[in-house]
Amino acid sequence: MPSAPAMSAAEPAAAPRPVATTTADQATIGKSLVIKGEVTGSESLYIDGRVEGSINLSGNRVTVGRNGVVAANINAREIVVLGKVRGNLTASDRVDIRSDGSLTGDVIAARISIEDGAYFKGGIDIRKGGQPQAKPNGEDKAMPISEPAAVGARA
């Protein structure tokens, strides 16, 4: 009768991972990979390939690399855009659009950073951490940008 392997005294019990991540705690979608569908998980993700669908890594960081092309809504703790993204971003902490990054879509986040030279077209809704998505009766005091904003747009 086979028995389950016992944990040795040298192996600590599985403890919750800290929120801060290193490259060892990050999955990577390489340049030649194309993913169509839903991406979910509990680790940070670096995208250098193409993703179409939805990305939901709510407690982690999603980085779209310089070669990354994403046509998806992204939900994460932190989102960094170095490549091209077409879709809405929802971050519980922050969204960074770097100088070579391009985002077409709306942003809901507690903080946002858009570097000079970045392209952004969409609306921004700044929400403090833990604030609900929408208040009943349309009493949301956040004022999203009604006109599309283009920051440092390139032709």
C-alpha cells in the first residue's frame, strides 16, 4: 500500500508568500507565444508575447513587455505597460504607462503614472483602495475624464 511522502523536518510548512515579488516569482509569456482565452493565477506575470482575452491576477503584478501585444482587460494589483495594450485596466494599487508604452482603454486604479512619450487614449477613474466599483444611484464622486486623453502621442 503506497503512502504519501511525509514532510521532512528540514522543510518548513507552506507559508503565505509576501506581496513583493522577485523575478523568481514571476511567470513569463515569451515573444513567440500567443495565448487566446482567460489567464488567471496567483503569481506575477511578464508578457512579451501576444495575449487575447482576459487577464485576472488580482493580487499580483502584470507587466506588458516592450514586445508584448495585449488585447484583453487586465485586473491586477499593479500593471506596468511597456508594450501595446488594448483593453480596460483595473488595478487595486497602481498603473504605470512607460515612455514606449501604448494603452487604448479605460483605467481604474488608486494611482496612475504616464511617462513622457507614452500613448494613452481612454478614461481615468482614480479610486482609493478598498472603494467599491460603483455606488448606487450614480452617486460616484470620482470624476472620470470625459474626453479621451492623449499624452505624448506619437503619429
